[in-house]
Amino acid sequence: MVLIIIFVDSPWIYCQNHEHSSWQLGDLKKDKVMGISAGLAYHELLQGRTGIPIIVAVIDGGVDTMHSELSPVIWRNDSEIPGNGKDDDQNGYIDDIHGWNFLGSSKGSFQQDNYDLIRQLRKSTKGTNEAKQLLASVDASRRKVQQEIKETRATIEAFETIISGIGKPNPTVVDLRNYRYHDYAQEQILIKIVAALRQKPDLEAYRNHLQSQLNRALDELNYSLNIDYNPRRGKAFENPYNGNGDVQGAWVLHGSHVAGIIAGRSVGVARNNVELMILRTIPTGDYLDIDMARAIRYAADNGAKIINISAGKSGSTDLELIESAVRYAMDKDVLIIHACGNNGEFLTQGYYPRATYRQGGKAKSWIEVGGSSYANDSTLILKASNYGKAVVDIFAPGLNIRSCSSGNTYSERSGTSMASAVVSGIAAVLRSYYPGFSAEKVRELILTSVNRVDYNVLSPKGIMIPFTEICGSSGIANLYLALEQAEKLKD
């Protein structure tokens, strides 16, 4: 049974000592952060050198293509004439200028979609045991979300009552500590507010976080878990190449952030020679397996050498389609880089899409990425990051990463999506400056040139374990070390 999409990155996790900085690009010795040493790499190893253009496909929910950091690096399909309503290059996609939007049709687009659980229930035969079990699962999920909505609304109400009671629009931590709460609910929210403001003194940001949490839960109830809502209904979706050329859409926060980390002009890892192909595939809800498969194939067919996928779910309804697409990409010398997820779980098998095949074997050029912090100590692993050496290949910076947001702005987000984008940026640099290396070779380079961690770390489960049990490479991705290794092996 397929449940819900699980890659939810947090905008409300902050590190006190490195706010508003690109710490992920820093160096452990020089900057005292567990970064990827990108600044050092550009200064010492790449200065004066010229690479070749590399296309990186971003499979996400949409990207702000007009952002000043991103607009110069958005891929353009020169074989297609914009706006003429024709498939000029005969690839099956009309007006695919910067990529493709699978969340829609020629009639328009959508962002809210169902969970696979709802899709399965819709297809099941009423009254059968399968239908009854699916309905029970839907009801349980809806009750859980309804409880979350109730609790979040109570938290917002208590929050506003406390702020009003203090009488200041921007109370300090001291003001909050001195506030005389009236009931248990106020006491609990007061504890949360104080803890949050200790990390970052931005009350308005915390208010927005609470409202965003409520809106997400309401959307989940009204759309993702609503059998009466189906954005893909009608003849407009009968075409196997459904979709349109609108790769931006309404929900660009996540995709823009990921894109900026990969190749943003000032905040990106790969500062030169990168073109970002945008494949809008991830809705608010579960992605459709056939859309993911088509996105992977589109990227491989249209010149992408790297695919970044910062999304996943716990099951697959059309696994054969996904596996076939992954094998196709492997045959086309494409490197796929995937975020391992933010459930804080020890993984024995990955979330979908994943590197392993049902009949045995594994995608030869696939990197599974976990998220790390800037601290060179036991707190190195993000509390939310999944982990486990059998699945996760490598860790990379994923805490408080500053990158692009909507409307030509910036924001800080945390999660394995950010870490995956960092590794995609590293891969893009390697494939640009060492074009003779295959995708498989670049994977090997990245995994064997890590900043090795030889101490115990606090796992997301709260247990101290050796880092060698956290991921297969036993280290943090490092661009400088990868370039050094590449130079040795180039001949």
C-alpha cells in the first residue's frame, strides 16, 4: 500500500553561528565548518580553467525562472520555437522551451494532487476487502490530519493571546519568560516560542511558520486525502505526453531553493557552465509514477548529464515504469542524485524512486544523499535526516542553507533536499571540468573523496553510533577533495 510523500524540508531550523551565510561552501580548516570547500576549490584548483556546459535536470515542483540568480542558467531548448503551439523538434512535447510541466495538460496546470492511497481507493471495487482496507487507511490518515489542524489552530490562538497579553509587537525572550501564562496550553506554546527565539529572534517568521503548518494540513485534508478531488480528471489527460511548458507554476519555493543551491549565480555550488532543465513533476501530494518515469526519460533524451530528485514516497504503484526509466538513464550515462528523506529513520531500503531493482542489482550511477550540519562534532547529522549505510551513500550540508526563494528573494531551508542539491552541484563541476569521466566514474569520485568522519555521532534516533554506520562512504561530500582526486586520475 502506498502512503504519503515524505520529503518535507523545514524552513524553521536555524544554526546560531552561521546565519545568512553560505557556510556549506566553506572549508573545515579555513572556516571551521564542515562545508564542501568550494571557495577554496575555485580559488586554488579551478582559477583560470574553462569547463564545458553541463545540463542538470531539476525534478521538482517548479522553479522561479525569472529569479536573477537563476534566469541566466535556465536551460533553453533551441530546437523549439516559443509559443507557436507546435512540436518543432518532434520529441512529443509542444513548446518545451525550458523543460516540461507534467502537472497539467494543454488546458492548464494544477499544484494540489491526491496521495496514491486515494488513487488506489478510487480504482478499487466498492465493497471488496481491498476497498475496505484502503478506506480504513484513508479514514485513519484523515483523523490524524484533523487532529493536527485542531492542535495547530489551538497553538496559533495561544500564541496570539500571549503576544497580545505582553503588549509588545516584538517581545524579547525575557518578556516571554516573564509572561504569566493562564493554562497548560499557554505554558506549552510559551516553551515552544522561547526555544524558537533562542535560535533565531524572529517572531514574525515563527508566526508564518505556524500558519504555513496549518495551511499544509488543510491542503492535505482538502486535496491529498479527498477522494472527490481529482485534478487529472477528463479527456485532457488521455494524451500520454500530457502537460505543458509552464515549468514555473505557483509553488516555486522548494524547486527554486534546490536550483539555487545547484547553480545559483552567487549562492550555487556550480557557478559556471551549468544549464538547469526544469521538470515540474512534484505536486503537493504524491507524484504520479508515470510522470516521474517520463521526467527521467525526458532528461536523458534531451541532454541532461545529471538529474536531481529531491522527492520521494514510501511505495510505488507503477514500479516497473520507474525502474525502466532509471535503467534508461543509466544507459544514457546520466548520474541520478536523490535525497534520502527527512523522517529521521534508519533505512534498510530506500524510499521511491530508489537505486535498487526488484529483481536484484542496483543503478550503477545513483547517489543517495543525507543531510549534515556545519558542526564537526557529534551533532553533525540533521535530526530529521534518514540514514543507514545500506542505503545512504554520502552526507552533505543540509542545515540552514541560504538559497533562492520566490519573487527574487532568498530564504534559509534545511533538509536532505538541500543536501542532494549540494551534491548535484559538485557533480556538475566534475562533469564540466572532466568531461571524459563517465557518470559512474563521477559517482565513484564523489564517494571516495569525502571528508571522512572517524567519530561517533548522535543519530536522529538519539543514539550515539559510529559514522561508519550512518552512510556507505563514511563522510561528507567535498568538492576540493573530489577535484584533487579527479586531477590525479584524468590520464
